Amino acid sequence: MSVPDLPWFVYAILLAPLGAMLVIAVYKSLQVRAAREWPSTQGKVMVSKAEVRDVEVIDSSREDRHRIEQRNFANIVYEYSARGETLRNNRVSLGEDRGNFEVAETLARYPIGKAVTVYYNPLHPHEAVLERDLPKGLWGCLGIATVIVLGIVFGSAIGLHRLTEFLTSRVADPRLSPLVVALGVFGCAVALFALAMQRQASLAKRWPVVSGVIKRSEIESYREAPSESGARGSMMYERKISYTYRYQGVSYTNVQAGLSSNVASSSSWLVRKTTTDGAAVRVYVNPVNPAEATLDPGVPFVWLLWLCVAGFAAGAWYFATLG
């Protein structure tokens, strides 16, 4: 069985995310190796609370290529002495904390007043951490992920190539077999996505429900990314609802009104305000990761996905039988 003769850059694009993961893992491993030589000193936790920070997220659909999200972080501020100077830091580990991850667990691990061991950079004492080890099993997980990704990429490429060859002699017009395969694959991909969203919504409906308060309800405007011709994108409007809630003694803030992404529109009246600041709401909280929550566990637009699936299936049938 031969590998399809695809341009090298196609494989490069498919494997780029895996390569980026491996580069990051190697970089973090080198950081850990360097941190093992750092001296340690005793410190004390002075602040231990959840806080909300703005995080910049890549968004290629926007003109400025990014958007700002509010995420929950465990703010652990500890005090320590190095070179005769009393310093403060709030970095817990060498890993990158992008928020909404193990907030409650970190707060429980480092309560106010706890004595801690602080590892600091002897050349730059302001650089310090409480944990200097990589997550256990990181390289094992990356190895498994590498095998899976390579299997999916090359298996899919070879499989689609063989499927196209198989259909060539069985469709009305052999030249349309690649199109039939493409429509079938896209339809299956959309169907899997719709099923995943429905399953996620089904699980969310069984999450614990707590009381929350609308912090802010507003309409955000932004401009879409330029078109391929270079024309400037349209102005878009998106409803943003920020609400606060408490779960097991920890306060959180969330800005998603549903499990699906907030719907954007080119007409501001379509996304006009439907809630009042300060209003009480019911919040469905993920017990595994309480930083994840929703006001509405349903997926109101999933029928559009199934409509797309039907369209892809009808297109594949038409070109396969009628040409």
C-alpha cells in the first residue's frame, strides 16, 4: 500500500501542531533541568484566592487576529528571603498557566499562612517557583499522542486515497470520485462534531446547579478578518454575558452563556441585551473543573449542523449516482 503523492507542505501543515507540542515540551524540560540547580529557601503564603485575569487568545476570524477572554486563576502570593532581601512572587510552577485549570485544587494546596519551600533563580532572585517538576507522565503521554496523531494523519491519507480508488469504478463519473469522498468525509466530520456537542450538553444538564449573579451584559463589536481579495471585513456584534458564582467556597467568573460559542452577527439588533446586570441566574457547574460553567446547557443551533450533514450526504449521493 503506497502513501498518496501529496505535496510535502500538506503533511507539514497536518503535523505542525504535533511539532509545536514537542518543541514546547523540550523547552519546558530544559527549564526544569535548569531549575533543579536553583537554591531553595523557606517562604510563607501571604495571599491565596481566586481572581479573574484577561487572557489574549488567537482568533483568526478577527481583523486583529486575537480576542480577550476573562479566565479564573489561583492567585498564590508567597513571601521569601533571598540575598538578604524580602521578596514576593505568585508563580506556582514552571508550566504555563492559561487559566480555568485546577483553581480550587491549587488554592487548597496553598492556603494562607502555609510554610512553603521556594526555589529561586540565583542570578535573578525575583524569579521563583514553588513547584519545579514537569507533570508526571508528560513524555509518556506525548509519545502516545505522537503515535495516535501519526496514525490518524497517514492512516487517513492512505485510507482516503484507497477509498477514492475504490469508488472510481463504482460512481457514474469516475472523475467525480474525489468529490464524492470529500463530501462524505466532511459530512462524517460534521456529524461527529454534532454528536460531541449533544453529548456534552447532555452531561452538562446533570451538573450541579448553584446561584449566580449577572456581572455585566453587553454587546461587543469587532471587525472580521480581511477577505482573500484584501477587502476589509464587516463589523460584527457578539453578546457577552459575564456572571459570577461560588462553588465549594471558591468564587468564579465566567463569560460564556452556553456550551456553544456566543453567536456573532453583522446586525446588532440580533444580539441585543436580553439580561439585566445584577440579575440572579442558575449556573450549571462542571464538578470536575468548577471554572467551567454555563447558564444554558442546551445546544440551540445543533439542528444547523445536522442540516449540513444532510446536505453533504445529498451531494455525495447525487454526484455518485447521477454525475
